[in-house]
Amino acid sequence: MRGVTGRLMLLDTASLYFRAYFGVPDSVKAPDGTPVNAVRGLLDFIERLVRDHRPAELVACMDADWRPKWRVDLIPSYKAHRVAEERAAGPDEEEVPDTLSPQVPVIEAVLDALGIARVGVAGYEADDVIGTFTARAKGPVDIVTGDRDLYQLVDDVRGVRVLYPLKGVGTLQTTDETWLREKYGVDGRGYADLALLRGDPSDGLPGVAGIGEKTAAKLLAEFGDLAGIMAAVDDPRSKLTPSQRKRLDEARPYVAVAPTVVKVAADVPLPDVDTALPRTPRDGAALDALAERWGLGGSLQRLLLTLSAVGAAGA
């Protein structure tokens, strides 16, 4: 049997359970009729990921705050269209399908009983948790996410890549710097500047008016990075067109704060957790109770078998 790879695998958990929810029919239910399509689908995702990629370490990264105030203070439109309810104290409530919300605590309980490290940090998004684990990693890292924002962490020298699901997790786009350069004309570090300039309606980021993806890539190729582009605005000899110069100049207030919003944090105060891939459940009794209560059946059994086999291969 092929051994473990020595890689750290970081799951953008919400991204994956949203995909599971929409990809698995809601006819998948617990014995009492409660939908568990996101729970079962996520367990199937994790099983396939562990079986195919055989990580030595695995962390389910969570959104303790999906819309941190420190980001909203800088760009008030940040994810504003996703707010279901604003709260004076604590994170705003995100708009989530009615039958998905009750499944999230079940997912968390199952991950905990399995012994899969689950990390969310108050005031930060899962992206920031992923960014900090990546920055601290001593070896190669696989980031599993359906969020292109995390392309900014791709680093061939350090062996950091993004596995982006195209269809379930059976078909993954392996995003390295070669792929990024072919697709966007930038490397991992340049992707955050590209995203900042072009904007992202799905995150409520306005971008710079008139600067789309192709223009942003050309400017980054010409001037190196965002700082180089803004320096060119002040240099009458630079090759910016009058329109580009005007639009970038007008966007200075946005450009001044957007990097802090767009770039994932690398200094989150992470808790001390055991990230090793579990071979056996941390709490077998709790897991048995969850399996019976929620009808987790074959999805859980397949994952347990795969964890045991891959763990044994790495022992």
C-alpha cells in the first residue's frame, strides 16, 4: 500500500460542506427524516481526499467569524450581500439554506469524535486559519477549497498548492504556480494584487473601476506588484494610459485599505492542536451515538476504514 505523503492537508470546511449540500440530494436523511446530505457528503469528500492524497496531517479549518469586523471597518461592502441578520455583539448571521444550518453542529460533533483537528479562531475566517497554518508549516501543504482567494498562498518552492474541486472532490484542479501563470499571468503572491484590482462581487469588493482581470495582469507584469503600479501613477514617464492613471489615482482610498482585506492573515493565534491524521476515533462511544442518531451509515464506515488504512501505512 502506498504510504502517506508527509503533506499537511487543510480543509476549507464551509466551502466543502456547502458543495456537499448542493451536490448531494436532500433525500439523504437521518432516521427521523432530518436532511443530512451535507454531513454525509462532507464525510464522503474527506474519505476520498484522504484515500487519494494520503496526508500525514489533516485540519478542518472553520469560520469562527465569516465577516470579521476589522475587514468590514475597512471596506463596509465586504460580504454585505450575504448578511441575513446584523448583530451588535458577535458575528453577523450569514444567509444559509434552512436545511443546512442544523447540519453544521452535527458536522462539528462528528469531526471532533473522529479526532480530526477542527480549528476556528474568534475574529477570523477559515481562510486566515489556513493562511497561518500554511505560514507555519515545515513541509508541503495541500489546501482544499472552492474559494479562489486562497490561490494567493500557492508557492512552488514551499510545496504549497490548492486542490480546487471541479466535480465533487473526485475531480480536482491542482493549482500550482505554473497553472496560475498560464491562467492569470501571476504567481501566488501576485494573485492577491490581481484580485484586489479586478474586484470580486461575490465578496463585495469593488475593485478599481475599468481595471478588469486582463488589464490587472498586464499592469502587474509591467510594474511588478501593486506598490509598483501605484508608483507608476505618480511617475509621468510610466507607460500607464491616461485613463488607467486617472482611475488608479481615484481609487487610492480603496487601494490603501484593500490589501489588508484581501490578503489572508498569517498571524492568527492558533490553538495547540494535534493535527496528525487519526487512525482510530478519539471518542468511539460518541461517534457510535452520532452514527445511530443521524444515520451516517456507509459514509462514516468508509471514512473510518480509510483513516485506519492510511494511518497504518504511515506508522
